[in-house]
Amino acid sequence: MTTTPQTLALFDLDHTLLPFDSDYQWADFLARTGRAGDPDAARRRNDDLMHRYNEGTLSAQEAADFMLGLLKLAPPDELARWHESYMAEVVHPGILPVAQDLVARHRDAGALCAIVTATNEFVTAPIAHALGIPHLIATVPERDARGGYTGRIAGTPSFQAGKVLRVRAWLQAQGFELEGFGESWFYSDSMNDLPLLEAVSHPVATNPSPALRALADTRGWCVLDLFEDMRDTKS
């Protein structure tokens, strides 16, 4: 008999469960391995997008134009092989016990757990699996009739207020609603996630940006530093 979960635990991914930005690192991996055209130009564009994301001035469409455009560089099967190398070289060394323990505490307590990230499904699905989190709400890259990526977003991007819409739709499809849980958590480092942080009963500013840390202090939110002194120098 399946037990209906009484609690909900949602996790942002980048700088929250990982001590870096997986989208940035994927683009950097493609650039430095010569798979994204001119390496210097690709890295400059990547740095600019990361800077604007952290400032809160980057739109989901602008991010998609570059990040989802990278999925057009090769057929899906070749992209998958590249991603296996990326996971081995970059991601697996960044999955640290403190993050695994945080997830395990909620999972072992019977919470319904999900990663909710703006980074696209192609990049993040293997990461969610490696973290042992069964559900992923991420930006969906559009695919054409042959299964290739178009470089565009399909549906509502999982970004800013879109995260709340996507979480509510995901819960509704399972017969739940956000307000129906006795307790709900969302862990995030970014002011971009303020809409979802405000929607749960337990917002947790995790490895927070200076702006989110200040807001959390003002509002009396929990602040959790999993990766002290490990924030990506590009952020």
C-alpha cells in the first residue's frame, strides 16, 4: 500500500545541491573541449550570461537562445556521449556528502522530493538520478519530429514565477496541491527563486547570494550554508 506523503521537499540544483552552476559548467565543458565553436567566444558569452543571471537581469528566453542552442551542436546520441564525459569529469566530483545527506533526511522521512531548476532537462536529468531524487521539474527543450533539439523552450520555463506554475501543475497531475501538505520546503541560493520560496511553508536560503541572505535575515528564514567558501568564482 502506497502511503500518501505528508511533506514536500523541493530543491533548486545549482549552488544549492551542487557547489557550482551545472548549466554554466556544461557550456564551459563544451567550449574548452572544442565542441562549441570558438572556445574563447563561447566562454565569454557563457560568463556574460552567468553574470546577468546572478544580477537577476537575464530572461529565460535569452538563456535559452544560448544554452538550448548548444543542444543543436550534435545529434542526441552524440550529445548523450558528451554528457557522460561531463558527468564523470565535472558533476560526480561535485556531488558532496553534505548535499546527499540533506536529500536523504527528507527522503527517509517520507517526503515527496523533487529538484526544481531553471537548467534544462537534458543537462539535469542524469544529475537528479545521481542525487537519488526521483522527480525533476526543469526547463524542457523542444524537440523536432526526428527527436533532435530545436534550440527553443517547450512550454513554461522553470524559471522565477514559472517554477511555481510548474510545481503546481506537477502536483495537480498527481492529485496533490501545494497547500495540502502539512509542511513544505524549498531550498535555493537565488533571488530568482523568490516566488517559490514565498509559496512554501519552510523557505531555506541555501548557500545564498548576498541579496537572498539579506532578505532571509530580514524575514527570519532559515539560512543553510552547505558549501562555505566553495561558491563558483564566476557567479
